[in-house]
Amino acid sequence: MKTIKTIFALLFVLSISAQEERIWDVTYYDIPADQIGEFVQTHASFMNISINEDSKIIGQWVYRHWYGSGPTVVVYTSYGSAADAVNNDPWAGFREAWQAGTDEEKKELESLAQKYAGYLGNHSDEIRTYNTENFVAKEDVDWDTNFVFVVGNYNTKSGDWNILGQAFMNWQTKPGVENGLQLGGGYSTHFSGTSYDVQVFQAYPTIVDFAKAISSENVADAEFAPAFWEEVSGDHNDQIYVHVGHLVDGKFDLAGPNR
């Protein structure tokens, strides 16, 4: 991660307007399936302690794997700029809480830190750029649910990543949101780390809704499909995840009512 952030800092001078963009630090974990629930609870506890007024994090979404060959847990952490992502220290707030705690509280925090750190050994990271204009959603969506999160990863022929991303938006995402079962969707582009040029994402209420959306209730605009596939280079992969929680006003909210 230190190497990635060093490269990231060097590339910052080449980044375009932060006013229109968000930076995603995407962390992929390979956690045994029977430990995912415990990890999510531990992650929630850690975030609730570590987020303070100096934190640069403006959002975070956590998903568990449902289908595909990808990692078992993915964490998308959002920053307002490349500089914020580079300078953020996720442990600063935790150390502050430890220093202010009683002896008993310090022991509890040390136990939590040790447990959380145990999950960090088997992971990988990448940095992606997400333009807020490249996202559409239905009005008044309740995101506090176990919605289905479908991700597709692609490389491009031309090197102009937005050609592919916009073609997918016109083909699948916009019609799916406007006339179909899709809650929302968009795409991000590669910034640093080893990954695909473009990552498209779509959200559906349930896996049944997703199945309907790609079969009996498909509302995709076929006119834009050729433009998309003509721009795709090489193999691609698709993953299906389920939302398990996200940050709301600086606190980690487990997906579902009253959690």
C-alpha cells in the first residue's frame, strides 16, 4: 500500500479537477466466508472509533461477494481529492481514542486493533477516479438495504476510457434506471495500482430483480451496444456483491433497518 500511495502522490499533479471528481481507494479482501460477518462487525467498530474531525474520508461502502471469482469483501473509500487520499491516516483517530481512554478502555482498543490488523494481511488495493457526473439513480432510493451491486471490469482499445464508460451508460445504465429495475449505476476509471481501465457498476434491489433486468424485463438500448463492444479490449470479468454497510454522518451503518 505504501508503494501505491507513493506512486499516487507523484501522479497527483496530473489529476484533473477535483471539483468534479472523487477518488476511490478500493481495498479487496480474501476473507474466509465464515468470517465475513465478524470482519464486517470489526470493521464497523474500527471505523466508528477512527473517524474524527481530521479524517479525510467522505464516504465508504462495503460489499460482500455473492457470485464470480473475485475477492470475498470489497471496501470503497471515497475522498474529495488525491491529496486527501494520500494524507489520510486511518489510524490517527484510533490512536487519539486510545490516548484518551482509561486503562480498561485501552485494553479493549488494543484488542480491537489487533483483531482488525489480523484481517489486513491478505488484501490488495487500487486507486480509481470517479466523476460524480457519471452516475445516475432513481429518486429517493433507500440505500440502507442489502442491495445487489454488480460490477464489470474492462480494458479499452483506444485508451479513452470515457468512450467505453459513456457507451455502457447509454446502453445499460441510463435506460435501466429510467425505465427498468436498476436503482442506480455509473462507472469509475483507473488511476493507480494494477487494475482494469474502466469499472462499471449497477445496483438492484435484489438478485431476482437483477435476473429479471437481464432477461424478461431487459430495457437496455441496443443501439449503443456496438459502440461499447467495439471499444472493449481483451477479456473482462463480472462480479456480483451484496451491500453490507456504509458510512453515514461519520458512523458506520450496517445495512438494514435499525442496525
